[in-house]
Amino acid sequence: MKIYTFVSRLFAFSLVFLSACAPMNEQPVASPSNFNISILAFNDLHGHLEPPHLSIRERIDGIQKEVPAGGAAYLSAAIQHYKKLNPHHAVVSAGDMIGASPLTSALFLDEPTIEAVNAMGIDFNAVGNHEFDKGTDELLRMRKGGCAKFTRIEPCQINPQFPGANFEFLAANVKKLDNQTLFPSYGIKTFKQGNISIKVGFVGMTLKGTPTMVTPEGIKGLRFEDEAATANSLVSLLKAQGVSVLVLVIHEGGLVQGNHNDAACSGLSGDIVPVLNKLDTAYDVVVSGHTHRAYACDYSKINPQKPFLLTSAGQYGTLLTHIQLSIDSQTLRLQHKSAHNIIVQSEAFTNAAGHQVEPSSLLPSFGKEKVVEKIVNEYRLASQVHVQKVISHLPSSLTRNASRSGESALGNLIADAQWASTAAKERGASDFALMNPGGVRADLIIQPGGGTVNFGQLFKVQPFGNTMVVKRMTGSQIKGLLEHQFVNVERPKVLFPSHQLRYTVDLQKELGQRISQIRISDQSLNMTGLYHVTVNSFLASGGDGFYQLNSAPTVSGGELDIDALSDYLRKNPGIKPPDTTRIQVL
């Protein structure tokens, strides 16, 4: 077990510590009797080194405004700012730091992200499910460094001395065949001020459902144990080592109805809730992730018996959670705790509606940290060679324009590509594929008369880095899934089908009877038969409300969606736009 000790210079500093259910005042005030510690947290960075062109909604001067946020250099600057403000600090990530990354990081096996986060100076990363996307051996390389090749992509293309992470990965609930954890279960950080020494313990883990989200071969020999039971089993061990404060850093999360600083946990739901309800109250703070939602709240408002401070910083470095702990210098017991999500303001951009999203002078702005900015720029420039790589030739453009049935030529082509990537027996023996419209982010525009398509164009269409997942479903479950598309007839969520699947919709009928004449490869659907359905990892985890896919057993994982699309177009040069009549609407 690796133990971390931090000794800082004694100097005058102070912060306000309010209860978790009150707004937080960022201005420092005197607190001479207490020992004050800050924890800075983020989650689900997903290799977003460059600003993701996302905005955070914030009330400014009484008006709701959109503020541009995210980007590694901006996030690092915010972290350095709060480190200087709070000399007793720890910085943690709640998983999915890497995996499902944009092009600049993904092209280089997320080595750029590890190097950038190294420069930020963090302490611990609790591994998430996406850390396992490329298998255990590659994940171990991310931690330890080196250039051993475990993927189709060449490692160390830019940095032949890739160092690996200079921070610890934590994985308390990930066990190997010898019953040892893959990474340490916890880390301890010791803070000293004069003759006072305070230890904070950080237990880190991923969600137990990770095996359903990644390729089984990649995690062979590992088991993922119950989150709360694992965390609870470590309490006495950590207390025996003199830990005063316990923090659970977990890649599991929830959904809330309030904004990113609603202290009441309004409408909290999701898989984090049963974990919290079973968690030992020896834990003081739960830093969470996975759902990409942001919150900083007092869970005792939901369950009075569980007084946890619960936080999540959303996604892609758009927010930084500032957790403040006030510890009695005499008893070494935690007196107050609070948390606040701080917007990491970045550069202006034009949103999908054509509106300019500008930073606000009324909110803190930390600028860009130079070391991280240099790393990002180096890899961004290197990626341009790949961006221009010609993949195929197309006779005409493929657009997201929806037909009467809700299909689009581009969406259907992507579904065809995803089926093709998983059709082979060893890849899942898929019967058909379904693709979510929200995952198709741009039209594929080709010059009149036909022209080439390059990797950069395809990446704009499929930027999320989702992986292929093959699910096993009965015919009855498939019908239920198709019916679920039309729960709201005014705003249906129509999934793009691959060419094997065809069916009829009658919106005049009652829900449950709207889908008929379902055929797969020209055979009528057998309600009791078993089928293999290809979807991306977003849908596989219940994305867009398709819970049926989340509960269906996983047959196999597969390659990245961008790779599936690239391979399909490469093997089918000159392919014409597919038909958009696979769904017949009466």
C-alpha cells in the first residue's frame, strides 16, 4: 500500500466553512481554532484536453446565462489557483480520466491526458469503467509507463519515454485471481501544521457493473466486487492508522433535478443511492462520477441517517469541485464540511444554435496553465496528420436529415457499419444494430459529384469514442425496446436501424401495440427467440432512457464506433446513401 505524506509550510491562511446545505462563501475568514483542508475533485475528464465547446448554465446578476467551460489547461489553472489559496490540499479524480476520448488524446492511446494530468499535480484517480476499455495490460501501462504494445495503435508515437502516471490509481473493489487488488485500495495523505498532524484517507473504486461495459477478454482474471461492502471493510483498517477523515472516491453516480450547487440533492436518483444507503457513516465525503451530472449536496437531506457530503463535477473538466473540511485542532475530529462546484471558464465559442457563448467577467477566470497548454498543443499539432488521412470515397453527402420515419441516411449507414463490425462469430454474431441519433454529431459533406472523406470528417460525425457492445435479447424484449421509442408520440426517440431490421409503426394505437411486422433478415421476429443486438456503449448503459439495453446481458464488447465507421467505408468505397424506409409509419 502506497502511503502519501504531505508536509506544508505553516503560514497564515483561512477559509469559510459553512454547512453543506448553505451557499458557500469563497472569501477567506479567520478560523484560528480549526485545521482547514481543501479537496479539489473532478471526474469523467475522458481525455478532453482541448475545450469541449460546452457551456454551464449559471445565474449571474439574476439572469441565467451560458458560460463556456472545460479544457485541460483551464482546469489545471483552476487547480493551481486553489492549491495556492489552500496550502493543505489534495486533488482527486473519480474515474474515466481516460477512455472514450476526443481525437487529440485517443490517437495517442491517452498518453497525452496522462502527461497533462501529471503536470496538474493530482494525488489519486479512482479508476472508472472506461479506464478498462483497452484491457488490463494497457491500463497498467498507463500507470507504470513504458511502450509495450497491447493495442492496434502504436504506443509512444510522440514521447518515446512515456512515464506513466505520477499519481496513484485506486481500485479497492477490483480483485485479481490471487485476491489482491489490481491497484491500491486506498491512499492516505498526511497534513502537518506545527505539532499537529492530520491524516485523510481516500478509498477509490469503480462501479461493480464495469464488466458489462467493457470487452470481457480485456478484464479476464478480474472480479469487480460490491462497492459499499468493499468500502465498509476498509474502515477499521484506516481508523487503526489514525485517519481522521474518510473520503470515498467512486466512479458511480446519480442524477439530480437541481443545478450543480443545489445543496438539497433535489430529486437524487441513480445507482449511487443504494451504495450510499449501505455505506458506513464513518465516511465523511463521497466524490462520485460516471453519470456526467454535477452536484454538491448534503445527502442527509435525503437520508437523515447518512450525513455524507456528496459531490460530482460533471464532465470534461467543465467544473472543479472545491471541498472544504474544518477539523478541530484539539480533538482532530471533523467539525464542518462544505462543497462548491466552480465553473472552469474557457474560451468563447459558437453553439449549435449559432449563438456566441462568452465568458463572464462576473465569475472567476483562471486562464490557462502554461505547462499543460504546451502538452496539449504538441499533441494537437501531431494529430493533424491523422485528421487529413483519406479513408474512402463517397459519391455524395450523407446527412442527418430525418425522413418521415425518423431515419436518416447517415444514421442508417452508421448502424450498418456497427453491425458489420460485430457480425463475425468471434465479435458477437450480431443480428442487427441500433444507433442513437444524438450520437451523430455532424453531416458528412462531400463535394458535388463525389469526393474523398478523411478521418477528421468522420471524427466530427462520431466524436464520443463509444465502443461497440453486443447485447442478448429475446424477441419480446426487442419489441418492448422498439415500443419504448414512441412513449412520447410528440417527441419520439427513434433509433437508426441497420438494414437487417424492418418494422411498422402505427401511432394511432395504444403504447405496447404500436409496433408490428417486425422482421430481422427477412424473417418474422420470434418472441421467444434469442437475438444479438449491437449498440454503442452509451445505449448499452441505458442512455437516452433505453433501460431495456442496460438490463440485457452483454455478449461481447467491440471496437470504437469511429473505427467501425472507418473500416466500413474503407471496405465499401463509393457506397451510396442507404434507404430510409426501414421503418414504415402508417
